Amino acid sequence: MLTATMCRRPRSVGVEWQGSWSPRRPVEQASLARLPVVQRLLLTTDGTVTAALAALMCEPVEVRILDQRTAVLADDDEELVLEAGATVVDRTVLLCGAQTGTPLLYGASRIVSRRLPRVARDALIDGGNAIGLVLRACELETFRAPLRVGVQLASEGAALHLGAGLMCRRRYAINAGGQALMIVDEQFPADGFATPR
């Protein structure tokens, strides 16, 4: 026998779309429209978020490395077009206001370091440099290709630093010369940032 509880639909905790910075379906558009304007802008931009955050927060943004290690792929990686046994750099960071220490964005990336020029590779491996700013400083012509964009619950890692709840989440490839240089995942609070001091 069916009960009312069994027939209830699971509560929606967000929306996700693929292959485009902006949503196409009405339900996705409605979810995006409910976000604060700053969150909408950051979620759907195809540019570097670090510089935008610095301007919005009225302070420089620092990169805190949470984890960075070289890893050997156990399986083929279709997004990076790499076979099992290839080496990547796995990097997890927290972008924070440099003066206030306010945590702003949780990011994870898988980098094919051998596809980067040495100066860019060294700057990223060194640590405290934002990916987008390194690519810009090295004058690399890159293209950001969206893979998944939307509003979802925070991952376990993001929740530790930004709190549990809904996050604006972006997953994209950074490509150059027809190759994927890296895959980047970013999460930041869907309800807005703390007011700058």
C-alpha cells in the first residue's frame, strides 16, 4: 500500500546544466535567477574569478593551498584525454580575502603540468598563485570550456571551509592549442559573500 510519505518527491537541492555557462531550460534559468546578482555573474562567467573576487571584496585575494600532490592515473581520463599511467598534479585550494581572511571559494584542479610552459608550471607548482592569474601573466591563449555548472549542495571539502549548504558550482576545462591543460572545479556560497569591511 502506498502512503503519502512514499509518494513525496525528494526535495530539490539545486540544479545543474552541462556544456554551457548559461542555462537553457526554464527550471535552470529560474534557479539561476534566484541567486544574488554577484553569484549569477561569477557562476556564468568564462573568465578568471580571482580578479573579480578581489574587486568585489575590495581586497586582494590570496591562494591557500590545502593539498597538492603528483598522482598517477589509475584509469584513462577522458576529460584530459590521458591514458592510465599518465601523471597529473592534483591541487586543492581555498581563495580568501588577504586582509580579512574571509574564505571565498573552494577549488580543486587536475593539471597536466607537462602541457604547460615551464614558467607557468613552476608558478603553479610553487603554490600560492591563482591559476587564471598565472595563465594571464604567462600570456597563454586559453579557452575555458564549461563541463557542469549549477547550484548544488557543498561537497565535503567545500563544506569544511565554506559551510554546508548550497554552493554555486562550476566544472570546466582550460584548453590551449587543442589540448586540455587542466580540469577545474570551483564552489562558492550560493547565498552571497560576507559584506566587505
